[in-house]
Amino acid sequence: MFRWDDRDPADFEVRYEHERVVLRSADRSVAALRSAKDLSPHWEVFFAVTDTDTAAHRATSLGGRVLDGPADSPYGRVARLADAEGGHFSVLGPAI
């Protein structure tokens, strides 16, 4: 979609699921466009982690903030985070 790498665009899929527009690559969700009560619609980037709770704790120890979660979702355990400079992103790991 963004041509940031040399993968074939056919390797990506955009579809609607769980009230979100989701960008998938290699059968994994990599970004989602969603609306929220406190935010306008936006792309949300997810980073895969092995343990969502540990990743959220690590983010706060490095100066970031937990904005929402960790909580279980249809995709696994997710947390919305902000880095030390305020950039928002989410981490997603297996459900507990």
C-alpha cells in the first residue's frame, strides 16, 4: 500500500471486521482504521508482541503511557500506548 518494501501489493488485503477497516498482510492484521468516542477515525498501527502486559509495563518504564488496556479483544490481548514523545500505537499478543 505504501510501497515501503518490495512485497507484492497482492500480498495485502483490506477488509471490514469487528467494526474496523483492517489492513492484513500474510494473514495477520497490521493496521486498522477505526472510530472512537474521543478520537476521529484514524489508522492504528499494531506491533506484535509475545506478552501484551509485559510490553505495556516496559513502555511505561521507558517513559511512555498506557492509554487503554491491556485487555482481551477478538484479535488477542491488546493495549493502546503512547511513546515518550506522544506517538500512539498498539501492541497485540496472544489472548490470556
